[in-house]
Amino acid sequence: MENLKVIPTGQALGAEIFGLDLTRPLSRPSINGLRQALLDYSLIFFRNQSLSEQNQVNFTRYFGKPVEHVRKQLDRPIKEIFLISNIKKEGKAIGALSNDEIGFHSDLSYLPQPGTISTLYAVQLPKNKGATQWCNGYSSYEALDNSPKERIQRLKAVHRHSLEEQNPDKPAAHPLACTHPETGRKTLYLGPHLTRYIVGVDKNESKQILDKLFNHISQPQFVWTHHWQLGDFVIWDNRCTMHRREGFSSLETRLLKRTQVFNNQTPY
């Protein structure tokens, strides 16, 4: 094995990885070690990387098959790479999500079979803003009192994108409390950016339940903040985390490169 070292953040989630050269193929023991670290800590990250787009795609394959994002972008040589950016060329955005704040969400949860593993590689960053926060779905679920915990076991919520063309014809409804298919642990699965309403529940009661849960998952003890540095490479598990982004000035530029893994499972 390469000199793989896993150093937990000691906070709500996450671990920093040392000792690997991501521009070269990794050994099977190192790959297994990374996969286990991701299951243990829900998010892993590397600092000071110098990755090509093909390096990023190759690394993503250790966790599943990287696919082209469902949201179309300008033509690019490696289609599995999706640009997160507010940069414009000739008046056209080269990427998605611009510079506004984005609330907690799980990637592509508005689809029947949402994203599982995502990666982000930092290429260009604003000076002091644009941090990303992740919340721990496991610990936030476990911290619920018995009454709300029992109540949500039977409930599903509809997830919808604000851009209607992104949504499937049939709205995707996922359990508020899901079981992670690999760890077997229960996790909350909702966020204010994409979760709209609870199926079969009165509108006012639905809003009340969701608002309480939104406030619950965003408590400091469940949240870890990543302050980006150039060359950072972050991998996370959407099945047991939600993430949000701080806004930043439109006068500054930001460019991150993303890959996405799906599987053939629906949350249960």
C-alpha cells in the first residue's frame, strides 16, 4: 500500500487524506482504504493537488461510474467534468450555480435515483468567501427525540429543482429518514434547497415538520465547514450528508470541477 494516512477533522464529519499521488493509479489496498474512510467519515479531502480533468475522472471511478451531468453545459472534451463557476466567456456562463448562496441539499435529489458520490476540485477561488458546509445526516437523525424520529419513519418528501426543465415528469419522493445501503445506518435526507413538501400531509403541517428538521440539521454540532484552498479535492457521500455554499461577490471568480456518480438504487 502507498503511505495512506487518514486524519479525521475531529468535527461533525470529514477526514483529510495524506500519502497518495492522485495522478497515478492507486493500489487496491489504497482504494479500499479510501472507500472505507469515506464510509466512516462521509467526506474525505486532499490539499495541494495538481489534477488534470482525466485524473479526476479516473479517481472518481474508484467509487463508481462517473457520468455526464444531467444539466447541459458548453461542449467540453471530457464530458464527465461539470463546471461550477460564475465565469462568463463572450457573455455566456461557462458553468453552473453562479455566485449566490445555495442552501443545504443532496446532489440531484430531485431525481428518482439521486447522486451518490460527488467530487469537487478547486481551480479558481474568491478571496475569503464561498466556503462549503456539510451536515451529518447520521448524527442529526440520532439526536432527534423519539417522537419526531418515530413520526418521520413513515413519511416521504418531494424534491424539486427550481428550474422546471431539470425535473422528471413524475416528482421524486424520498423518505425523510433513509437507510444507507452500505453502512446500514439511518440518516436524515432533506434540505431546504430542494425538499418541497411531505407527501400525504396537510400543507401547514408539512411546512412545520420540514422547517423544524431544516433548523435541526443546520445546528453547529452537525455541521463542518470547508474553507477552500487552491488545489483542494473533496469527495463526499450524498446519501448521508447535505451541503450548502456561502455566497460571494459577483466581482470575484470561482471555478470548481465536479464529477458525479449514480447507482441504480432509490433511497429507502
